Amino acid sequence: MDKLIKPKALQKGDKIACVSLSSGLASVAFERYQRAKRQFETAFDVQLVEMEHTLDSLENIYQNPQNRLQDLMSAFLDPTIKGILTTIGGDDTIRLLSLMDQTHFDIIQNNPKVFLGMSDTTVNHFMCLKAGLSSFYSPSLLFGYG
């Protein structure tokens, strides 16, 4: 890899995907999630959208790492989504790696977007790095804005 891909800067009005890649705490702390979402949207004048499994229960998030990977890939593939923000960290993102093949890394590389998150999300930052995309270590939605 010669040079990391730098995603386009986010703009006011952009649509940003919320993903739960490690923990389903967004469903448990739903009021906090809603408060954080409002605060983030107001502060940055963007629209946050949940992916299909973002608000699944703790059990569903844990038992279905393939759904979490599907949400991440759907966010990268959706041309209307300009950025991706994790809801929170956790301790289970590592299981996504065993489900990934070169096609997943190609999706990330060919659809560069701003990727934001912290803690366990570091694994996802390494996914982006392997795909050649620079990403941004930042507060997650629940931790930083809720």
C-alpha cells in the first residue's frame, strides 16, 4: 500500500450510518441513544440513520456477527451514506474478522467513507487500514454524545 485513501470530508446535511459492530447496548439504553442521536445531528447538522440491525437486542447482536458485518458493508455500499459512526465499543468486533474475505476489503476500498469510533472499534479501524482507507478514532455515539 503506497498511500492511504482519504475519504471525502463530511458536509452539513450528509447522511451518516449508525452501526452496532460490537455491542447491542444501543437497544438497552435506547433513551440515551435517542438523546445522543439528537445531540449529534444538531451539533453537526447531519442525519444519522440506523442500519438494519443497529438497534437489535444484546442477544441478537452477540449471536449474529454476520448481521453486524452486513450492516457495515451495507453502509459502505450505500452511495447516499457519507460516513459511518459506531454506537459504542464493546468486546466482540473481533468475530467479524473471521467472516471477512477479500470481497469485504474491496467494498471498503472502493467505497471510501469517513469511519468513526473508539475502543473495540479499533478492530474495525484495522479493517479499514487493511483496505487502504484512513479512518478516525473518535467518540462513539453513546459514549461521546449520550
